[in-house]
Amino acid sequence: MLRFATVRLLRALITILAVITFAFVVLRLSGDPAQVMLGPDVPQESVDAFRKAWGLDQPLWIQYLAYIRAIFTGDFGVSMRDKASAMQLVIERIPATLQLTIPALFLKVVIGIPAGVYAALHRQSAVDRGVILAAIFGFTIPSFVMGLLLVLIFSITLGLLPSGGQDTWQHGILPTLTMSIGGIGILARFSRSAMIEVMGQPYIRTASAKGMKWQDVVWKHALPNAAVPIVTIVGFMVGTLIAGAVVVESIFSWPGIGRLLVVSVSNRDLAVVQCILLMIAATMVVSNLIVDLLYGFLDPRLRAQSAH
Amino acid sequence: MTSPLIEARGLVRTYEVRQGMFGRMTPVRAVDGIDLKVMPGETLGVVGESGSGKSTLGRMLLGIDPPQDGQVIFDGKPMPKLGTREWRALRAKMQFVYQDPLAALDRRLTIAEQIGEPLAIHGLVPKQFQAARVAELMSAVGLRPDQAGRYPHELSGGQRQRAVIARALASRPKLLVCDEPVSALDVSIQAQVVNMLRDLQEENRIAMVFISHDLKVVRNVADRVAVMYLGRIVEEASSDVIFSTPLHPYTKALVSSVPVPGKLLKGRVILQGEPPNPARRPSGCAFHPRCPIAADICRTQVPQLLSVADGRTAACHMVAGVDQSVAA
Amino acid sequence: MTVADIANPQSPSLSLFTRLIKQLRKVPFSVTFGIVWLVAMVFVAFFADMIRPYGITAMDLRARLSMPGNPAHLLGTDELGRDVLSRLLQSIRVSLAIAFGATIISAVFGTALGFAAAKFRGVVEHLVLVLADFQAALPFLIMSLAVLAFFGSSMPLLIGLMGFYGWERYARIARGLAISASAQGYAAAIVQLGATPARVYMHHILPNVASTLIVSMTLTFPEIILMESGLSFLGLGVQPPETSLGNMVGFGREYLTRAPWIMLAPAVVIMVTTLSISLVGDWLRDKLDPTLR
């Protein structure tokens, strides 16, 4: 178990380093930072002074190390637009994004998993067909289409809910729904197949054959075993939450990280973009790591090894 | 005396094996110092139980597994490195016949295409004559012309192995290494394929290394036989001699395990103990834990492969002792 | 694995044509619908220039925001009086071209890296696996946004960028299949025949893994369509005056209240197209490669 955890941790660190390197390389490829920061009509002396001040006259690998050091101390540079710390700007937006993503994740889990499990236990029922249909729509309807359809129905046609902004709790309903509907279907479909797979195993048949109560078979044998793959996909969903927020926040003018990213990309505000990039990558890697460790904990085969 | 076609000198091959889940890597000697020679047109049978290193030896003779120590000399020249242009060119002269013909064939190509492949690879036959050569090879191994367009899964096991043999013979090699070529086939088919191999080998004067655990089969094809135990040759002699008067106790056990019609089972030597595990090699003579005549010296000293008579060698303290006392 | 039996007839007595007809009879309705729709889309992509009634920038200022069903403008017009149907046909062409080009790039790139990892093992293999980890750690949309932020948006960059989508899937599959082929099977036998690595990989391993790779392409293709339309929707993908499905939805969004048809037409096309590909893809997967189910 310890060895397993160490290997996973090492791989996570390497992945983070790869993302940082990617940001550094793309940043350097996209143009001379001095030119980008100072603008085109600046005398050569001040360009040189800028380079010296920021260490841009150093060899590339020293710049690379300095870049890594800066990132680990939270120094992502200054937003070109607001002249504020990029890190500060991003942190200010985090709560708004969490206001959408956490309820969305909650909905996915509390609706998706039970619906999937129910569908698996009642094959060919209405719920089962609904789950399959919902999953197909979850896979094929992009979130921007889903968001606009919801706006068209609930805001424009029915006039029930606001279509953009962050003023009241009602404003959060449509974005949260947009973020969760597809995910509910996908998670339900996944839970369904995980459960069906487990229910087909010989130990389940043995448990029911020896006269165990049906509820006990489901709760004590099937669910714990189906939990392992379901936890994996939930963990993956946690990692992609912020990424999913990009489109939804743009549709509903929700002032979170995703919208900040899109605006910063349009303005080519590189400091903010790389700050968000690294933050999302870190979320992804950390949630994957937690899932891996959880997986190791949930799977008795891996747990047994730690006893060795 | 002519020079040997292929010669192995002190071949060693070790594998790293992990013991247990978190255990350390320990080296396992699959092949542990083997010398042998094969003359042009001669068939050498290599016999041993699984784990004796006979398959590894076959792969090393072909240069697929590089030896850690020792070398292989083919046609007077050292074996080139695996994957080099020279190594690839040499494939035209030495070929391999596999245990599982279905795995050795590409399931997406017809057998005619596959039999013709060595011709295309080595540019041996002009394109317009390729089909004729393939037809000739197919009839030589006993495949019907109408089977040319068949895919491997549409043929029987024996037919597939015939196709593999035809492919191996396409480039007119001087050496054929066969690793358990018939053990995956039905017993009724085995004899047909073995006889066909022997006929082809004699007709074309091909030297052959025939690896098998099955003594009956080896007896049928081999001119000379080398018996392997845990990575070493323990006895080598001409086929007739080794089957009539085996010297090494392990060979004796192997030979007596082959039932002979009309002979009673009395006097058979039955092997005892565990089959050999190369990861746990006994000290001294590797065979001593299972040997009915083991003495103290067998537990401490490794017996050398010594000449015991004209053209025959054995690695056994007891046998060597007999021989020396006679000479004295 | 059981590779497609399309190329090697099980029963040579039946002609290819008869078997094709037999297969088609068994096709479920949803798959038939998907195939018909996809054929129509491909037709549109090829002949968009000829079948669209107006130029994509031709403005009919007297008929701005006109409703669908109008005989002059079947799907209505947008805020500048441009014909929605014409723009839709052109958008289908652009979006499909990008997705097709990107799928090919991704498949070739990923397969090549996977084969390289299988052939050279060691450092190369580790490098490829680290790259795949990296790709998996960064949501593709975010990575694309970052690249577009740094370099600005242009058509070749967009196709190139989309061409990175899903490469790691092909790389993993190609590597796995190539390793198992050379470990015990036919590939090792062909090496032993004296074939060059290029011949082994191109002539033998590639045809054997092709069906699995094609199945993966049916998974990647709709995802790339969604990815491109998402980027274009955000205004960071295909740039005006060129148009794509996502781009149309993005601009149509401004007129959601007064002229929802501008946005609905491309949205429906996106949904039905990705749906059709998944339906046909699922069916193909079952037919071609039972191991992937």
C-alpha cells in the first residue's frame, strides 16, 4: 500500500511538472515576454532593462528554474489588464465557481447513482429506459446547447427564472442544472453497468441462493463492490468540474473562474490564463490521486498487500 | 572433417526474476554454459523437461536472445547483433519452426501470401516467379493448391504447421531450429509432420536442431541427441547409442520412461522429487536431489561434461568415475 | 482478440454482396437513421457550395430576422438578413472538415507514438506514458483555451490543436496491441523471417489493429465536433466571416429572445450528428470488436 501510494504520488508530481513545463514552453514560444509586457513602441534600453530586471537575459534553464520557484511561491505575475496579482484575481473568483460546481456535483451524485442502481435492479423498467436515454443525451448534447435550451424554455418562454447574473439564489438554478443534467445521465448509466456487472458475479448468486434476504444481498454484497468503479468516475467528475464551468459560466454571465478564463483568453492576459491552467491541472491531479488512494483503500486486494 | 555449420561456445543466459511481490530481483540461469556443434545436414535433438532451458537455447542459436556470455558461430562467422541489417540478412539461412503455428501466422493474410513473405523480404525470387515457388513449397509440405487462398483460422492445426514449415523453407535455409514443432498437434498428426520434416531435411541437406520433451519424436528424427537438465547438457551422444545405452542417470530415467512394446515395465527408473526449478538450483550436480545413485561428491561438486567414449560425453561423477577406473 | 471478419470471409461460398444484404437486414432502425443522417451530412459537407441557396455573407436587409418557413429563406434569416440555411450548410462543412482532419491527425499521431513506445520500450515508452498522463490531467478544453490565448486563433492552429484530442487513447491501444503481437505472436515470427521493423509494423501489425483503431475513431470524432463547437461558441474557435456550428450557436445566442431559430438550427444539427455517430459507432463496435464492449 505504501509503495503503491508513493508511486502514485510520484506520478502526480511528474504530471504537475509536465503541466508547468507546458505552460513555460508555450509562454516562451508565443513571443518575447518583454515585447508582450511593454508593448511594441518602447526604446531598446527599457526593453533591456526589463529583461535584466526579470532575468530574461539569463540562460533558458535558469529562467525555467526561476519560473518553477515563482509558481511554487504563488507568484504567477501581474494581470496585464487590472495590474493586480493574477493569483489574487483568480482566488477572488473561486467562491462563485464553487457555488455552482458543488451543488451540481451533489445533484449528480444523489440523483445519478441511486437512479443507476435502481435501473440495474429493475431492468427494462421505466427508470431503466429513462437512465439509458438520459445518458445518451448526456453524451450528445453539449452544455452550451443545453444551457441555451433551458434559457429558452424557463426564462424566455415561461419567464420563471433569470437567464444571467448572480444576484439571487434563483440565478444559480439554471447554471447548476445545465452543469448537472448531462452528468446525472452519465453517472446513472455508469452506476447501472457497474451494478449489473456486480450482480452477475458468482458470489451474489451464492448469497441469494443460500437464502440471504434480497435487501441484504444488495446492501452488504453488491453495493460495496460496485462502489469501487463508481468512486473512480465520481473522482474524475470532481477533476473536470472547473473545466465544465467554463462554458456554463460564460452562458449565464456567472462571475467565476471559467468566465475569467474565457475573458482572459480573449484579452490574451497570459498571467491569469496560466494561473488558472495550473490550478485546474492541480485540481485534476489531486482528485485523481485521491481516487487512486481511495481505490486502494476500497479494494481489499490492494489493502491485503499492506498487511504483508 | 568438415567444419560445423553452427557452433555454440559457453552460452550463458540469465533472467532476472522477482521473488514474491516485493522481493529482490534474483538472477536465474536459464542456460548455463553450453557448448555444442551441428554439422551441415545433421539433426541434433535437444531433450529436456520444461524449465531445462532448451527453448532459450534454441532462441540463442538463432540470435533472437543475445547470450550474456559465450558466442554463437554460424558458418564460421560470429552471430551479428539482433535487429541489425546483417542479422536480418542471415535470416534467409536460418529459420525457426514454432510450437504454436496459429500464433506464428498473421491471421489477416492468406497462407500463400505468408509462405511467399521470405521471398519478398529477401528479394530471392523475381516477382513473376513467386507464385510458382510458393506452389512448389506448398506441394513439398503436402498442402493442396486450393488451400493457397485460405486464412490460418480456416486450416487445421497440422495444415497450419505445414504452412509455417513451408514459410521457413522458402528461403532455402541451411539451418532449421524447431521448438516443440509437433507438441501442439494431435498425436495422429504428429508422426506425419515429423516424417515430412525429416524427409525435407534429408532432401535439402538442411541442418536441424530439434527441440522436444518427447523422446519418441526425437528418436525418430535426430542423428545426435543432447540431454539438458537445468540449463546444462548432461549427456550427448548419437541417437542410437543414447537410446540403447544411456549413461547419465537422468538420461536413463528419461529413456526408460518411454514404453517399448513387448517389454515389461520391470527395471524402469522412475524419477523422484520435484521437477527442476531454475530459480532454486541445487548445489553441486543439479540433478542430485532426484538421483538414485547420488554420492557425497554430487552434493558439493559440479560435474564437468567429459568425453566418456568416442563421440559421446556425459556430466556425472559416477559415470566419469567408472570410466576413469577402467582406464586406470 | 477477435478482429473484424470483414476482410476475411468466414464462408467463401457466399458472395460479398449477399452477405452485405443479409447484414443490412439485421440493422436496427436507430442505426439506419444514423447512417442516413451521416450520409446526408457528408453529402452536405462535399457539396455545400452547390446546394446552398445564398452566399454565407449575402445580406438581405429587407428580410432581417425573418421567421423560418419563408419560401425565400426556409430556415429564416439572422440579424443581418443572412440566410440561416445557407450558413448552416456551410457550417456543417467547416465543422465536419475540422473534426475529420483532427481525427485523422490524432489517430496517426497517437498510433505512431504507441508503436514507437512498443518498438523502443525503455525511455521512449516512459516518455509517451508521461505525455499521456499529462494529456489526461489537463482537461482538453482548458489546454486549448491556453494555447489559443498564447497564439491567437487561426484555422490551421485550430485543426492542429483538435488533432491532439484523444491521441493518448490511440497511443495506449496501439502500444498494448503491438506489444502483445511482438511478445508471443505473429510479429515475432515475422521479425525472425528477416523483415525490417517498418515492414513488421506497416504490413502486419497495423492491419491487425486497424479495426480497433477505427472503432476508437468513432468515439473521438463526435467528441471533437463537440470540442470545436464549444470553442467556437466561446468565440475562440472558428472566426468570422467563416462559420461553424458552434460559432453559429454562439452568435445566435444574442438573438435568443427574438429569433431562437438562428441558434436552434445548428444546435439540432450538432445533437443529431453526435447522436448518429454514437449510435452507428456502438453498433460498429459490436460488429467489429467484441472485446471493446
